[in-house]
Amino acid sequence: MLEDEPGGRLRRLRRARRIGGGVALVLVLAAGGLWLARKPIADRLIAGELAKRHVQGRYEVTRIGPRPQRLENLVSGDPRRPDLTARLVEVDIGWSFSGAQISRVRASGVRLRGRLVDGSLDLGQVDRLLAGGSGEAALPDWTVEVEDARAEVASENGRVQFALEGRGPVRSGFSGTLSVASAGLRFGDCALERTIAPLDIATEDAHVLIKGPVSTPLLICEEQLFALAAPKLDLNLRGDLALKDVSGAVTLYADQVQHAARRLEQVSGLVTFKGKAEDLRGSASLSATRVSIDGVESDAAKIGGNFALRPIGRDKGVAWQGDATVENARPASGLDLRALVRTAAGTPLEPLAAKLADAITRMGRANRLSASGKLNAIGARGNASLDRLEFSAANGARIRSAGGTAVRLA
């Protein structure tokens, strides 16, 4: 019996090798079968997810691997007028202790359609794909590459087209261009002619940065007799998606602003702000090289100051404090100065109006008017005050009031 032990051990070792080899062969065949069937499996998974969300979709699975997954010729929504199409979508999957997660997305030839309804963006069946998210809005921790992506959003005011290209880490380091254009927009009786905005877009520390001009040949409100000729905005905006940390500067220029017979020439302005969506603080200024308002003409005029704004919520309101200056104010042709006094009759401004009318008559052309005041309003109620008024002319005419005049708003 002892002599048979080496032979027995050898036979058992051979048998174990055959079993192990068979198991390995089964595993290899199973893995190979899974690898060969990876596209049908992925196809069924995607199709199942679309069906579960009641989304019509067509696509071609062209690559499935340990990391990159590629779909081509993607169509989502009604095939006759799809909500979303994409020539190519490629996703890289990264692995960590928490499991699989998206690390990189490449998209090319994307077309998206949407509608703005009652202030909400409706993306059709694409909304069903996006449903289920929770938590605060934030930029994903992905690296993206976007080529030839376009979107069109329709509303009762008109259609707006968007085009996006860029690449980089979404949270910080993305850089690209965002072009916005519209053939025309209408808001009530006001109409904007063709509007274009070639913007630069980037990300930094989980904030989105947008810079660039917005321009249109004309903004006109026919019923209100208002027109803005060749207005242009220059944007420099920074904010997170939750709008809890926003800041920026917006400059304005227009060749002319006209309201009925009132007219401002070469208007420019600047607004700066910082805060969050429900509580903003900043400064604002507006100037014109020439002004004609209600029978009074002047050369340069400017108003500017600081503000606090709560644009949303139950306690929405505004507070403003600032100064204004007017250079070389003078009567327009045919001005009846007595009418100015009659307009102010019975108000706290009546004594000042009488003095001002007398001074205007004697002042000549070289003069300067400056004033300071403040405004506080919550909802439809508030008050405004004129804290200082000074007028001086080269002919020696002077008016100065520092007592303050208040008006209640209701």
C-alpha cells in the first residue's frame, strides 16, 4: 500500500489539473461569450432604460469596452421631429471604491429642441431622461469635449438658437464658446430685431464664467413710444449653478434712447453686482452726452449710486442711494418756464421750482446742477428723498438746498 501512495498522489494531481483546466476553459468561454455579446447586452440595457422612462429612441452601439462606451446616430423623441439627436456620444467609465462613475464625455453633432412655457424649459422626452435628480444644482466632476452642439428654444416671444463648443474639466478648467442668436423677439408691444451674442464660456472653482457682447440694431415699443437705437451689452458674469454666489459687471451702450419727445444721445452705463439670487448688492451708473426732456436741454448728464436688491421672495424690494449731475441745462426752444412752476404747485418742490425757473431765465448756458437722494421700496410701498440740490451758473446764479425733501410711494 505504501508503494502505491506516490502513484495515487500523481493520479489525484492529474485529475485536479484536468478539473482546474476545465473550469478555466469554462470561465474563458463564458468571458469570451460575454465579450462577444457585450453589444447586445448593452443594447438591451439601454433599450430597457428608455422603455422604463417611456422615451422613444434609436441608436447604434459601436463600441463597448472596460472604459469607453460609444453610441452613434442617437435619436430621442418623435422620429419625425426628434427632441434630441447626436452624431456621436462617447462616455468613459472610471472606477473607484464607490463603484463605476462617468469620468469623461465626448459629444459631437448634437441637436436639441426645447420650448419655454410659463417660465419653465420643456425638452420633450429628454426631460424624462433627466428626471429623478435631487439635491442642489452643481457642475459634474467630468471632463467633456463638445463639438458642433446646437440647440433651439421656442417661446411665445420668439426663437433663440444656441451653439456650444469647448473642452476641459467641467468643474474647473473648461473653456469654450457659446453663441446665442435670434432673428427677432417680441415682449408685449416691444420688439427686438436680430440679436447676436458671441460669448466665451469657462469654468473655475465650480463657477461658470461668461464674457462677451450682446447686440441688436433696435429695440422698439410702439405703443409706449419708446426706442433704443443700436444697444449693446458687454457681459462679465460669474456664478454657481445654485445662484448662491454670483457676481459680475454689465456695461451698456446705445446710440440714442427716445421716449415720445424725450431724447438721450450716446448713452452708456455700468452695473456691478455681487451676492446671491435673492439678495444682490452693487453699483449702477448711467450717462448721456446730450439730453432733451420736457422742454429742458442739457449737455452731459450722469446718475450713479449704490443699490441693494431683493428681486424674489415675499419681501422683494430695492434700496438705492446716489448722485446726479447735469451740465449746461437750458430751456428748449419755446419753453414756458411758468408751466414748470405750475407743475410743482402744491408740492414740497414748489419753492425750489420757482427759484429754479427764475435762475434758468438769468443763467445763460454755462451751469451745473447736482443732486443726491435715496429710494427705499418694499413691494409697491416705499419712499424717496432728495437730500441735496445745488445749482450754479457762470452768471452768478445760485441755488442750494440741503434740508431734504421726502416723497412717500404707495
